[in-house]
Amino acid sequence: MHFSIPETESRSGDSGGSAYVAYNIHVNGVLHCRVRYSQLLGLHEQLRKEYGANVLPAFPPKKLFSLTPAEVEQRREQLEKYMQAVRQDPLLGSSETFNSFLRRAQQETQQVPTEEVSLEVLLSNGQKVLVNVLTSDQTEDVLEAVAAKLDLPDDLIGYFSLFLVREKEDGAFSFVRKLQEFELPYVSVTSLRSQEYKIVLRKSYWDSAYDDDVMENRVGLNLLYAQTVSDIERGWILVTKEQHRQLKSLQEKVSKKEFLRLAQTLRHYGYLRFDACVADFPEKDCPVVVSAGNSELSLQLRLPGQQLREGSFRVTRMRCWRVTSSVPLPSGGTSSPGRGRGEVRLELAFEYLMSKDRLQWVTITSPQAIMMSICLQSMVDELMIKKSGGSIRKMLRRRVGGTLRRSDSQQAVKSPPLLESPDASRESVVKLSSKLSAVSLRGIGSPSTDASASDVHGNFAFEGIGDEDL
């Protein structure tokens, strides 16, 4: 998850008191909350008491006198690095102290009172599920409420997640991010003030072997089935005419498990597809469509005068990756920090083992670069859990001092309509060599020259899992 503090504001104090500086904390480029230095210092002190000073990153020191504009900008940069470092630390970033601070700050910034509301959550096929929640309910609360409404068992909740999406004119979803434990879903979606943004329930694992756990339950089977039918209709899963005929026959017989078994054999089953973007693969400014799944990033591209091609990048061959952002200044001059800037440009870059002893950087430029990074991290996490013999099965969290409100009514997952004939305009995808030996890729330098160490996500699977283990 990408934290940033791109701007500061001078604001009037409470009851007309002296002015103070407010720092706008953005998550994935969207305003999450507005906080003062003293609030962040209080968070730091609380974390220090719980975990010790040696665990925490450096926090910008207090100043005796008012800050100059240059010092305000310096403090902003230091606080941004601090928030990034805390979030990326497995211990600190997952702590209730850190997450509850961000949830409270989000609710206070958006000025949303705590009250019961109806929240609409969509399934992959567009079906709406209405749940009664509190505006102050965190992501896990809302996920459990949706599971209860659908009658999904507690031990299958961990196989699904809530995603913030933008619904496009054609009805397709553009994924913004997976909702995290430090945010309030109702506040997150309503603060965007646009009907385009929705919350969608979707499976949150990558290895199709986990489908067996989900398909044991009727509701889990229906959710997985509805998502797969939807992905095929959107063209996310690649099917031939003969495969499509077989799938439609199974659908007419309502043979959902057999349908899914066949779907599991198809290219891009269970993948999450992103909007069209550009990459420096296999050449600069090459239009591509990126999909994430099955422990890889897939890039579909159309080379000049050639048919549609696909290159696959395995996460176990990525040594590290990073997300960088840049904001172009208006032409003809400069601007003050956070004022009058253009649209943020996001890039995902990963260092890839092209062949033995040959690492190369590949860059994807996309507004969804942060979401791609989140997918990479979750795929790595899942691989490491599997290698250690662990399980992603998650039991219902038991809270102290209260239980989750559960509705007596249960909402069934509706069966999707029959598959339509595959789009004849879709061309078959030819897969490039796994080593990409015929493709020349442009390097972008080493992480030590372009970004600080905290900006780079090291990949434990690169050292811990070889291709022979997969």
C-alpha cells in the first residue's frame, strides 16, 4: 500500500486560534486523512512504548520556533518517509495502534459521524448485496457482514476480500485497490463523491488449488462460479470456440463444479486484469494489457505488423520491485509544493531474472501501478505460506467487548446468465519464449541510484523459491 504526503495546508486553529500546518496523507493517490504533526508524534510515541525505539524509523524532531516554508517542506518529506517505513514493516504496519490511528483520522477528516447505514456491495456478476453496518466499521467488519448476509461460513471469509473499483461506462470494473484494515469502507467509498466508485467482493487468493476448499460449500461454490462466468464474459479468461461450447453445455446442465474444473485449465483463470497501459517491453512506450495471477504478471501486446503476443513474468524471478510517482509541473514555470500540479504519473518497475546471471529492469506506466504492486506482494506472500506448509484459511476474528451484528435474512447468490458466444474479434494469444531471449528490454538503472532502499520491495520468494519448486 502506497502512503504519501504530497501537500501541506495552513489551517486556522480551533475556535479561531493560531494557524497550524496540516499534512494530507494520501493512500494510492487518494486523500485518506488530514493530520497535524503533533498527532503523528503522538502515534510515534505510542508505537515506541509498545515496540521499542530500536524498531521504529527516525521521526522528524520538534522545532522550538516556527518553521520556514523550506523547513515545512523538509518535514513533509520526512513524515512521508516515516509513514511509508512504518506501513512496510510487517510488525508495525499490521499493528492495531497504527491501523486504528488511521481509521480515526479518516473518520475525523471526512467528518462522518458514527451511525448505522446501508452499504451496497457488489458481487463480480453485478449482483447487489445490501448490508447494515456502522460508518465506523473497519474493512473486516464489513467483509464479515457481507459473508453473514450471503451465509458464507466463517472459515471461508479469508478466501475473499473487498475491493474498491471504478465502474466504467461499459459496466466493467477498473480495480483501484483492495480495501485495507486501516480504512473504513463506507467512508472510503462515499468520500470519493462519485457514483462510479463501488465496493466489490472477489476471491483474494491466486492458487487455484484453494478452490477445493471454497467449492466444498454451496455459497462458496456459487460465488466462485459467478466470478468465473463474469471473467469469461469480460474476456479476462482466454477461451477457444470449442472450450466455450463445452463451458456453455456444462452451464446449461448447471454442472458448476465441472464448469469450474474446466475453467481452471484455461489461460488467465483467476487472474485480475488491469486497464490498457504502456510498458518498455519489448520496446519503449509499447501499449500493453497487464493481468496478474498464477504467480506471474502477464503482458499482452501487439507488435507492429504482428498478431497479439504475450510475455509472462514469474514473481519468483523478480528480485525486487518499486512504485514511483511523479507529478509534471505546469509548462513555463514552477509551482509551490502541492499547488497547481498536473496528474500523477505512476510507474511499477521490477528487476527480472531474464536468464542466468542476467537481471533487467522492466517498467510499466499505469494509474493502477500501486494495485499491481499489491498483487505482486500478495502472490509472494501466498507462495511463502504454501512453501512453509501454512494455510490461508482464516477463522472469524473474535472481538473483545462486542460481537458482530448479523442479519437474520440471508441473500442467495443468483446464477449468472448463460455465456454468450466468444467475441470473434478476439485473436488468439501467442506466448513469447519464457526467457524472452529475442526481446530487447531497456534498463532503467539500479534502485540505489533511482530510489531509496525503503522504496524497493525485496522479494523473499526470489531467493526462497526456485522455478523447479513451482
